[in-house]
Amino acid sequence: MNILYVTGTDSKYFLMTGILIQAFKRYCPNHKIMVCDFGLDKSHSILLSKSGILLPRPENLKDKQHPWIYKASLYYYIKHLSPDFVVWIDSDCFPVVPIVNEVEDIVSHWDTILEKVAICQGKKGKIWGLASPVENIKYFKIPLEYPYYNSGVWILRSQNVLEQWPEVIERAPKTGMFEQDVFNYLLYKNNVAVQKLDNSIWNVTHDSLNNLDIDSDGRVILDNKRVFIIHITGEFNSLRVTAGKFQGIIRTFENKKLRSFQIQLLKEWVNSIST
């Protein structure tokens, strides 16, 4: 069972991606998360290449495109790896449990249906008619009541979705969360079977970020449940940091305990690539 864990980043999100990489090292020490080059500086790509986790930008993709165009072109980055399942985690996310165990448990229960995804519904706009701009609603012609999913974290078995994503996004409107809208459209078009994941565990975002806590055992908790993946989007602070020879801005928490935890991961990662 070939499960590929993958993210993508440009230089702007390089330090954020370092936090994700280090969290993956901490909780999944025998596995790697691969990083697609969405516009990295040469020095950044060299560091990731030395770590054996870089997926270079394919030659058929133009330089200096929107990162979402590159994300939608994921198929070109990974097709040579021939994964059975693809696990995508946005670079502004990071796991806080041994996530590979949770993923393996999920896919082990999947039957032989070739088109399947495990994903969270959108926290704010839970249906297509509330989540997307008018231009996209008109273009894609999806029923307004169709569930709308957050493409920041997902587990996918679908050759169709991955192959069609770069083609469809090329001609789709570039309004709103257009990468996410196209992904939702392809799930609908291909009649992909959806296993809905719990947002408060798998993709904690927005106002829920302020309610996170770390218990005495070091577990990240939300509403008395252990969290799996934190996604720093919707409500966050921008923090300028210096870590070793790196400087940049990261998204972080208002919660000081969570912020310290995040910064510690960043420091550990910088130390690991500086030796």
C-alpha cells in the first residue's frame, strides 16, 4: 500500500512548511512528507533536496504562477511515484499526532471503489451556494445545496481528479478560492465517494484555533477531543521570526501556549537542517 504524504510551498511559506516538516518528523519518524516546489528560492530548494523531500517543479509548468495553479498541477509532480493514495496537507497546517496511523486505519477500511476521498466539510461555507462567488457558481453549475469541502487536508484515491485538476483550473474563473472550487467540482463531476472527516479533529481552523489547549500529557485538545491536524487559517496573527540564519513571517496563534509549541517545532527544524 503506497501512501504518499505531500505538501507544496513557495519561499513566502518556507518557514511555515518547516514547522509542518518538523511536526511530521516528531510524530511520524519513519515517514516523510514530500514538498512540491511552488516557487522556492534556490537556497530553499537545495535544503529540501538534501533532506530528500523535494519534488521539483515539472518542466511543463511555467515559472512564477499562482501557488494554487501549482497545487492543482499536483499530478505532474507525483505521477512518477505511482501512489495508491495521496494525502495532501497544506503548508500552513501541521499534525500533532502520529497521523500516518490514522490515515492507514482509514484507507484499510476502504473497499475497491476507485474514486474515494476523506475530507472535511468547509467550516464557514458548508454548501456550494454559500461558499463560492457568483462567477464560480455560474461556471461550474453545481447544485447550490451540494456540500462544500476544505481542500487543505484530504486523503484521496482518484486518478481522475488528479489528472483533470490542472486541465480544468486552466480555463476556470480565477475568483475566490478557485483551487478549492475546482477540487470540489471534480469530486462532484467524478461522483467521488466522500468520507467526511470531523473538522474539530482533522482540520482545525478559524475561531477554533483560539480554543485549542495542550493538556498535561502534551496532547493538543479542542472541546475535550484530541486534535490531529491544525490549519492556521481564518483567524491568526502574523509574526516575524528569526530562526538561525532564516528570517520571515509565519502565521501563528493568539494562544501563547500553542505559539510556543509552534516556535519550538520551527527551532527544531532549523537546527536539523543547519548541521
